[in-house]
Amino acid sequence: MRPAVIVVVGAGPRGAGIVERLIANVAELLGGRTLEIHVVDPYSPGSGRIWRQNQSALMWLNVPLQSVTMFTDSSVDCDGAIRPGLSLHSWTARHGGDVHSHDGFVSRLTQGRYLEWFFESVVAQRPTTVTVVVHTTRAVELLDHHGGRQQVRLANGEPDVTADAVILAMGHLDVLPDHQAFGFAEFASRHRLSYIPSGYSADLDLGMVRPAEDVLIRGMGLAFVDLTVLLTEGRGGRYQTTAGGLRYVRSGAEPTIYATSRRGVPHRTKFTYVLDDPAALPRFLDAENYTGSTSWAVDFVHDVWPAVAKEIGWSYYHEFFRAHPKRVRTGWNDFARLYSADPWGSETLSRHIAAAVPNPADRWDLDSVRDPLARAGRASLERLQPYVRSLLRADLTRRTSSGQSAELGAFLGFRSAAHQISELLGNDRLTARSEAAIGARWRRLYEHFCSGPPPLRTRQLLALSEAGVLKFLGSKVSVVADETERVFSATSATMPSALRFTALVDGWIPRFDLRLTTDKLLTRLIAAGEATEFVRSDADGFAYRTGLIQVSGETFEMIDRRGAAHRHRYAIGPFTSTRQFSTFTSPGTNGRSFRQNDRLARGVLRTLEAG
């Protein structure tokens, strides 16, 4: 019998994890049959593009090293064999790495070395019946071959690989500029300005931003932090530790950075402590409560959002009552009974909270998270800077001092709600309008509150602001191409006057859209109708275009234009309709990525076994 052949396109963390699961399951499902696994990626297997070695050592992994593992453990609920191994923390302790002493974060270079070691160790421990072949190139075309087999064409001219199954796991993919970005690029070219559209920080050409030039960066999430680091430390600036905190010492090569976003402040800082007795969640938002009936579709704004808000508040107050019994006027049980009885936002509930928690500063304020600059009003650029710095200092205190632990309670409420919303998306109970609303009302809010930088990065932003290198421009900024002045003109909801810039950078990670993808393989599959967009529709005809490649929710098989699943083609990752997606997982948490990878690998191997 000829060997079974599987091609995995993409060798970053997701692709490497799938290879591990294929090897873990091969003995059970293929017996003694030999298996060839071909891995296709222009970057090193394991690290892939995002975690590759040829990038600045200043780029960090934005989760603590204790929170990353690539190996399954006893917590993982999957059918395949459990194959424990070193977490990033254990690997770093054994092999060394640039752990930043302040917060326990490592560079992307260290994370990349861990991922490459993971792939190498998995391949080294494969059974003798398995061969792994790495092709350091791109897959540019996928064709049906005889008997359902697949033909994979490679960009470097190597012979095509003929496979029994192909798994697309390319991770984050580039897209073409959208209409506004295309217009800005054309405007900048005509007037000799600098415009850098959204992209992955390590791939961007920041050299076009001149020293001392005023540059506007739109977006203040993790990509913004990376860009700021590259434009300051990356150009020779440095930090000194003083009694009052960090002080930035200019190199003279950095620009003056003006920053803006929808909320006008950077994402909230990572926590550095844990709770002793967190609230048991979920309490008010449980996806199972929405799955008992098939006669109604769930509306996010009407049915889900009130429970989201109440869940976050519940988790906050549970911790506040536990940690600060002298700052409340009632016991937790009495408060919990009253809190549970009334809907979120009702006057009755507000009165109960005010009576139990007398100091307004101690109460959970979701509105201030949604609009942090609301109380700043209209302010000049000079007045806005100390106000934003005061918010950053307060955030650092809450996120690094266990004496402010109720904030972490709210975070855990956010995280629980995110999991339940993912479950609702996964079982397709939400309306199409709800999916559209989730992006605007929930996802960005969650990222702002829960997906921020390490504390040291926030301290560095403070130092840059105090040095005048970083200036906050306010919220809801509108940027236009001013043909008269031949500059980018920016106005905000916070500041009354317009500012003019000769350099503009879009500081966010581009969202995948199959209509704008630059990936040749996907472009050809879409044009041929062999891949299609996942579109959600409501009964009244409203349609929400996700921009994602449609795959089967259970098997990850690719769906073609006719709605048929292809039993030899699979796809998983942020470019697909996989409703519950994650790459890295913490040890001992039954990681979703492990369960997905195992289900996918076993499904593919069963197809080969049957065929």
C-alpha cells in the first residue's frame, strides 16, 4: 500500500500544533500504514512569520510566559493521545531566554525559538512510519487530482505535491488596502507625504517617518505599542529608572508621535496578580440557556448584552465585597440576592448598589470603560496630556496592586462573557445583525479592557508622554486628506482645533477579508468557486458578510460555492469561519486550540483510513 500523504500549508503555531496531533494519532488511526506529512511555509516551521527570528528583539510576546504551552496535558479533553511537554516557562528556565525581569514577559525571538524547538522535538519523536518533509516556500495553487487526491503547486518551482488531504493553516494573512487606505496612499504619493497602512509591525517600513517629524498613529492597541517601541527605542532612545519612575532619554532620531483611537487612550495594562477566591462563573450569561429552543434566534443587543454587563458587575462586586468588607454596608449574601433580582441598568439595581457601596469611586463603572475621556470634555492638547497620564497611572495601580483587586474581578467577568459569546457564535444561535453588533459593541471593548500591554510598556508610554515624544490626540478622530494644505488633517471629539501631519500610520492589525486577500492560493480557490465567504442572513433578508472563508463547524472541511463540503480539503485559523479560535493556551486549562487540532487531525486521518 502506498504511503498516505497530508500537506499542511502554514507552519506557524497552528500548523505546528496540527502536525503534533497528526503524529499523536497516527498509530491508532492508520496502524502500520506509512504517512508522509509535507509542511509548506516560507518561514521556519514552528515560529512561522509572526514569531520569526529576523525581527527586532524589542518586540515582546504580550502574554506572560507562564501562560503559554504547545503541549497537551491531563486537562485536555480530547480523543487523541496526551503528549505532555515543556511549557514556555519551563523551556525558558531550561534553555534560557530574555525574560524581562519587571513583568515576566519574553521577546518574540524567545517565543519563536520555543516554537521552533517544539516542532523539532515533535518531528524527532515521530514513529518510524511517519516522514515529515518541510518545503520552505509558499503554496500557490490547489487542484483536484485523480481519485479525489489533491495537487499542491509550490512557488519555488519544486515538483507538485500530490496528497490525500490538504490542511490550510496559514494563520494571519495580508490583505490589500481598503478604499480609504488606497486613497490615502495615492494622496501621500502625489504630495510626497508618508502613509503606512495597517500591517504587522515587524513587516512595516518605518524608515519613511523622519526624525522630529510629527506622525499620527491611528489605533492604540498592541500594534500601536509595537510601533511606538520601534520609533523610539528602535531608534536609539533609552529609559532611565528614577525615584519617580521611568525617564525617557531621546536619541534625536525619533519622531514626535501623536496617538488616537476610538476611546482616545491605550489598551488597559496586563494584570500581575491573581485572585484567591474569584466568583464562580458563568452566573448570568450561560450559552446553554440560549440553546434549549430552536424557535427563536438570539439578539445580542436585546438578549445577551444585558447579561454581559450584569456578569461583569457581579464578578467585580464579588471580589470587592471579599477584599474590602469595611467599605460596604451590607453582607455579600444580601447584596447578591438584591443584585440578582433586578435587571442591569435599572433604577432599582442602581439604588441597591449605591446603598451597599457608599463611595461612588468604589462602584463598577462600565461607562467609563466604554468612554474613558467622557469626563475630560473638550480640552486643548496641552490640558489633555496630564489627564490621559492620570488615567494610565490609575490603570497601572489597579492592574499591579492586589489592593485594587476588584478590577481583576471585572476582568474575569469579561473573560467569562467572551467564552459564552464564542459558544453562541459557535452554535449559530445569534442573528446576523447580532454578529455585526458584536464587532462594534463587544469585541473592541473586550480587546481594550483585556488585551493590553505588559505594565512596563504602559510605564514606558507614560515616560514618552512626559518627555513630549508621545502626545495623545483624543477620541473619535477624523482624518482627511487636505488637498489645499497638502497634509493629513485630523480633528477629534476631544479637541476643538485641527492638527496637520505629514506622516500617518494606521496602527492596527489588518482584519482578514477574502475580497482583499493577497494570498494566491486562496484567491484562486475563491475565483474557481471552490472556497466561499461565510455570510449570515436573517429571516427579513438582512445579510452580514464576515469576509471569512466558510468551513464546516465540526470537521473544518472547506465549503464551496454550492454549499458542498470537500472531504479532502480543510482549513482552520483566523481567516476561516471557525467561530471559536485561539492559538496559544495556558497549561492546565483544557485549551481550545488543542481540542480543535485533535478533532481536525483525527478527522483527516479517519478519511485516509476509510479511503
